[in-house]
Amino acid sequence: MEEQAMHSVIDNIWDTYDVDNSGALDKEEARKYIQDATGDVPSQEVFDEMFSNFDKDNSGTIERAEMLVFVKQLLGGDKKPPVEGEK
Ligand SMILES: [Ca+2]
């Protein structure tokens, strides 16, 4: 997938889940996204691990650049999403 298409994917995610238009997903917004993306309601422990996988700079929010890394891993050559908790 091309870089531009990845940005479109993120635009769509942000349109839906960045409800306060802060430009980043906070934990509550990210939880909704993960629930919809996985079709499951993760436990607090699992969610925290997923969130920290996204939030590389530990800012407490997921910025677009952080989501881009995830989308690249998900849609690029590496099919294994980084939410599995593996090193
Ligand atoms: Ca962050």
C-alpha cells in the first residue's frame, strides 16, 4: 500500500474516533477504535498493553505518526499487528 493510501486510512480513523478533534486519540478514543477494530472488548490489562504499543513516546495519546507506524505494519509487508505484545 502506498504512503498516501495509508494516510487516507488514518484520516478515516481520525474522522471517526478523534471525537474532540484534538488531532490525537486519547485512551478513551483509542479504546473505542480497538474495540471496533478487533470486535472485542479488551480487559484493562490487555488494553493498556495495546495502548503502550501504539503510544511510542508515552505521551498518553496516539498521534497520527504513531498510528502510521501501526498501519504500515498492519497493511505493509508485516502482517502481524504489533498489538500481540511480542517483542
Ligand atoms: Ca503519543
